Amino acid sequence: MQAAETGVPSSPGTGTAPAAPGGGFDLGTYLNGSRERVEAALDASLGPERPEGLREAMRYSLLAGGKRLRPILCLAACELAGGEAELAMPTAVALEMIHTMSLIHDDLPAMDDDDLRRGQPTNHVKFGEATAILAGDALLTRAFEMVARRSPGVPPDRLLAVVAELSLAAGAPGLVGGQVVDLDSEGRSVDLETLEYIHLHKTGALLRASVLCGALIAGADQALLDGLRAYARGIGLAFQIIDDILDVTASSEVLGKTAGKDLVADKTTYPKLLGLEQSRQRADQLIDAAKAGLEPWLDRAQPLLALADYITSRDR
């Protein structure tokens, strides 16, 4: 592995939020610009790994597109805390690597057993189960290298805090623990408390890490970190509620993955527990709570506030 040859390109922050023609915040311009910077950084993050088949499998899923919501949240939180987005880009890449690992593993036959992801064959369908598992493992470990070795200009104590946050999000207290409870709950009736536990860990943990890591890189104080935790909890649950709704209401072509999988697997979902209308209302309430967490910083939080609204608008 030749780290010196696979660095992340410089990607300076905007410093100010893009304005819409009417004078408000232009989310479309912000998302497009942020995605372009993230995509360039992701493309540069994987170098001449050997064997070539492993590198191909890693790049296949990492560069398959998607909303890039987690890295964008990281960059936005860094800027909210007064930092330059360029400093947070290696961590933003790391977050997308961990997310991609979770998708590769989640699609495996032993997990959710899906053959479509982002409109393409899943990694194990394309490369075989063994390579898919190892590609996920390689992305997970590369993520920590991105933070530890490719974050010039960030004080070591802040990087250590980021590594700790990522470890919690990716391990048993986060993604892994949520996945275990999710699998154990298939074919069983679970209550709302258990459902929210699954989603606060399986989905919400990495969203929380995204905003907290961006802020940690910028040296955020405890008050802002607490506000971001409240924000992340709200968007994490709302994001999953909308995913549950879309699994019922959208086609596979729209989703880019197999629709109706939760019904086939007999999983408890928000629509199953609450119904579609109450689920939408719950998502809206969570977004309101998320935005309230950032109330003391409203003058600088336009990107994060707009991203919260974007999460619930995905089905409308």
C-alpha cells in the first residue's frame, strides 16, 4: 500500500453558503458542488492496491454514486464549527468508505440478501461473496488510514477523537450491533423502542459520526457538539422512516435497490407499526427536533438545516 501516491486532492471550503436567486440558501447548488468535491476525493483515495481484483471490487462499490450525504454532512458540520472543509475531506472520505462497507456486507446472502444496489448488481453478485467480504474489510481499514495518515493540518488530539467516534459508529455500539438486532428481529413483532434502537445504531450511528467528526476536526466546543448530537438523532431516525416508506411506495428503478425487501423479509418497519401517514408525521417531527438542536447557530447552519429538510423531501 503506497499512501503517498493515493492522497486526497485539495478541496477548499466555500466559506459562505451559496445564495439562491431570491436571496435564500441554494441547496441544489450546495449539493452539486459538494458532491463533485467528494467524488473527486473518493476517486483519488484508492491507489495501486494488489491484487487488482480487490482494488476493482473496492472501487466498484465506492464509486457507484449515491447521495454522498454522510461526507457532505461532515463537511457542513466542519464549516459550521468554523473550520475549513478541506481539513475534513479525508474524514469525509473515510465515512463514505465505512458506509460503503456496510452496504456491501448488508447485501450479502447471510444478511439482507440483495442483488441490486444503486441500480447495479451488488458487489457479491459481481465479484463473488469472498471478494465482497474482503473488499468491505479493506474499505473499513482504509477509512482509519485516511484519518490517521492523510489529514495534514489537523491536530493529533482531534484526529484521535475522530478515530474514537468512527470506531464507536462502525462497531458493536453502532452499525454492527444494530445489524445484529435487525437480523434477530426478522419474522418477529417488535415494538417502537426496539425499532428505534435498530435504526439509531444501524443507520443513525454513522450519521451522528458524520456531523460530530466534522465538528471535532474544527475544534467545536461541547455546546455545539451537544447540539449536533440532537440534530443527528433526529435526522438519523427520520432518514430511516423515509427509507421504510419508500420501500413500500417506490419502485426498484427509483430506489436503485430491490423494493419491497422489508415486506418479503417480514421486518417490522415504521409503516407497519404506525401506518404511512403517521410515519410521515413522525419523520417531520424528528426533523423539527433536529433543527431545534441547532437553534443557537442558525446564522451559520443553513446547509445542515436544508439537508434536514432534504431528508424528508425524498418521497415527495
